[in-house]
Amino acid sequence: MSDVKLSTDEVAKVASLARLDLSDKKKELFAGQLNNILSYMDKLNEIDTKDVEPMFSPVEHTTVLRKDVIIKEHTRDEILANAPDSDGQYFVVPRIV
Amino acid sequence: MSSLIEKSLTEIHSLLIAGEVTAVEAVKACLDQIEKTEPEIKALLAKDGENALKLAAEMDKLGPDASKPLWGVPVVIKDVLATKGITTTCGSKILENFVPFYDATSVAKLKEAGAIIIAKANMDEFAMGSTTENSAYQTTCNPHDLSRVPGGSSGGSGATIAAGQCFAALGTDTGGSIRLPASFCGCVGVKPTYGRVSRYGMIAYGSSLDQIGPMTRTVEDSARVLNVIAGHDKRDSTSVDCEVPNYIEALAERTDLSGLTIGLPEEYWGEGLSEEVSEACKNAIKKAEELGAKTVPVKLSMTEYAIATYYIIAMAEASSNLSRFDGIRYGHRSKDADELIDLYTKSRTEGFGDEVQRRIIIGTYVLSAGYYDAYYCKAAQIRRLMRNDFEKAFESCDLIAGPACPTTAFPVGELTADPLQMYLMDIFTISLNLVGMPGMSLPVGIGKDTNMPVGLQLMAPAFGETTMLQAANVLEKSLPDFSKPQQI
């Protein structure tokens, strides 16, 4: 468990890709914990997986298609009811351009 | 406990249908028990007692409906499932004020069957945890010993059942989150086959692993709930369109275990298992043999790779699923952001707890360019090898049995400082989520050292719930009743 995979700077960089901002204290804490976890995951390299088809889901059937018809299930009011900010018609966000 | 809440779901349902107990009386009994026990146990988040009583009164006016398998039965729903009009937080601050305008399919089916929702159950934030200590709101205590954890992530669902607050609860299981709390709280918990129950309306954690299932006081009760919630749903393309057997009728078809072969994987019965769990589970297997079951050793040689495989896949899926929480359409929005990226970042950083952030970061890392093949793809390949392993094992047996967890419930705070040690508690449960097969935890004893419940895990091939429930039912009836906490 000794090899360091992620420096604190790299932890911060990956966090920012996921739109998370870590305090310096948390960067240190997470870097230690994440390196432990990632080192543990290296265990998988013991197994030869050459030519093994990856399995991404237990249900491997083909894509299910439905008829392309419009169904109106919910109202605008219902959907906007949980919005942190709206004008009654749209979600409101900070100025983008 | 008042006599009413000591009943099983099946018993209370018979009384309700016969008109000997009204729906209002059933709801009131549960609400009283909640009032009495909840200050210490803290199993519940949003409570909906008033509406539950109103609905019960309306139902009583119309009279019992025998065609509804859960008519008048008070139930609790894990807070990961959308409930129309009832706050659904997923145990997270980011959804603190989220009130869904629709029901999850499993919830809609319970309502259609006559069940009355009285509350939402506490859970680890976004179902990430094994103890319910990761809830952003409260730590649930184990009704058998308040200083110990109830297990997780469906710890609120396990505790509410053990405390007699309701007759059935829904949990969800991504890596053991039904079976582990069932084992720790001494109740029955069933993780169905992946695709058996619609996931529509379940706030996704690991979409290729998540399944919804019942937590109850008896096997028959779980069979009754599974009957209601199972089946194909056009809103979940991974729900499988195959016939749902009548699990309750099937229970009556088997009164012993003759002709049944149970595989015992050496990887589940050896090193790392606590002595008290080993002893209680071995006694249950001995009982199964007395009831006519044949036991054979089987090999699940990939078990030691399960945790690493699982956490790569689960965290990768989580990082993708949780990207929807952006502070725009629902959920927490930061008050001090002045441009869009800043708004995303601040809202997510303020809204997500530490464990969720850890998993999102690892998930993002293992999916990033340069690491995808080494981690995510490698894990997906090993996942297939694991399924081959299970399929091979099931060639020589009908069911596989082992402990649900290496230990009984441990003290609150014991594992919170070391995430990796916490992940290792899932060693016996996570393989099934990876391979998509069904499993359940059945209370089979009380550990002699901790005096806490021990769960035996039964596992079946895909869509083999019938045989699994039959065997559990026979075994349960021949073992003493362990499900009631001594303190309550």
C-alpha cells in the first residue's frame, strides 16, 4: 500500500473535474484515503483478463425501444415546484454570456 | 410492544381483511410505537402520520378489500425512493427540500395493493455506507442494542422493522444494503434478481447493481411484498419482462428441504469470520440438513476480488449518476455563486457529504482518460469471470449459503475513520450485486459474544427467488423466533 497514485494536487484536479472544491485539509485527508483504496484495487492485476468480454450490466439484452409517441405525464408547474429559482416558466440560472 | 404491532404483516393483513382490526387502528398502533421508540432509534426521516390516518379512515369507510394483498398495512419506504408529496432526501442535504411529484414504481405498486405509507426510512447518504452513520441527518441506532449500528445503507428500514414501527419496509441493495441491515437488525431482507423489480423512481447510485427489495419480520411477509413489487415496467428498460411466480403460493408447496442441494463456498466459511457468526450459521446449516437438505462444498474463487471490482464499478456509476445534482432544476443551490461553473461547484460541495465526495472523486478518476482500461474495463472483465464462477457453482447446487456479514452489528463510530475497512464489511454480499443474482438474509441466531442477531445468507441463480424463499420459510419455521429485540 506504499505507492502514491494521487498527489494532493491531483486529488484537487480530479475533484474539480467532478465540480467539487476541496479544502486543503480535506485534500490531504482524501489523498491518503484514496491512495489506500486505489492501492487495494490493484489486486485486480493478479487476474489475467485477456480476451474476457467486459460485463457492464447483468441484463445484457439489446436496447429496448418504445414507440416514438409524445406522452404528457407531468405539468410545468409540478416540474418547476422543486426548482431553487424559477420565474414560473423557466429555471433561472446566473448570467452565462 | 402492544399486541398489534407484534403481528407479522401476514397476520395483520388477515385481521384487517376480516374486519377485526381497522386500518385506522393498524396505523395508530404504528404511530404510537414510533412515538415511543423513535427518540432513541432514529430510524425515520419524513413522517406522514396525519395523511396516513386520513387515508386509513377513508379506506375503513369503504371496507376491507380482500383482493388487495396489503390492504390497510402500514409500511415505511427507504428515503432513496420517490414518494409523491412526501419529502425524499436520499439521506443527503443536497435534496433536503425535495418533494417528488411522482411515485417510484415500487411505491405506486405498494399503494395500489392497499399499503399505507407512514414514513420514510433513514439511510446512508445516497445509499453509500454500511452503517447509516453516513446519513446527513441522523445516525440510526440498532433496536437490539442502541450503542450499535443497524447496518446500512437501508439501516432505517431494518431498524423500523425490528422496532415494530411498521409491518414492512422497502430497502435497496447495491452491495448488500438490504442484507447487511437485515442481518444486523434480525429481520428478513431480500435482494431480488437484477431486473426483477423496477428501479424507476429510485435515486440511482450504481445503476447496474441497484435493486429494490422487502425487509420484514418473516419470510412469508417478504414473499407477499415481493409479489406486489416484482414485474416488468416500461419505465425501466433493465426490468426484465418475464413472468412473476406467485411466491406465497409457492411457500405452501414445500414443507421440508428434501431434494434440495445447498452449496457451501469455502471462501465464505473460513478466515475472517467471527466465531459467533460462524457458530450460529453452522447451526442453521445443520438444521437444514436435518430437514432433508444435502450440502456440498462449492468454490467461488473470485470472492477475494469482489470488493475491489465492486467499488470500481459502483464509484464509476455513482460519479456519473450524481452529476445530475447541479443546483439548477432541483436540490440545493449555493447562495453565493455568481457564474454557472461556480454555481455547480459550490452547490455540489456544500450539498454532498464526505463519503459521497470520496466516491465521486474515485469514480471520476477510474473513468478518466488513461485509467478507464486499467480500472473500469478491468473490473467489468472480472465481473464476467465472477458470474461464470457463480454459474459453475450452481451447476452442483440449488442454493448457496453463507453468512451475510463476517460479524454482528458493531458499535457506532468503530469504523468511520477508515473507509477501506468499512468497505471490507461487504465481502459476503457484494458478489451477488455484480453477478445480478438474488439473495436474502434470514435471522438464524443470536451471537454468543455480542448478544446480537446473526443473519444467514441464501443465494440463488437469477430469477430463482422461489426456491430461495421456500427454503428460508422452511428453515425459519424450524428455528426459534430471533426477530424481537429484548429491549422494546
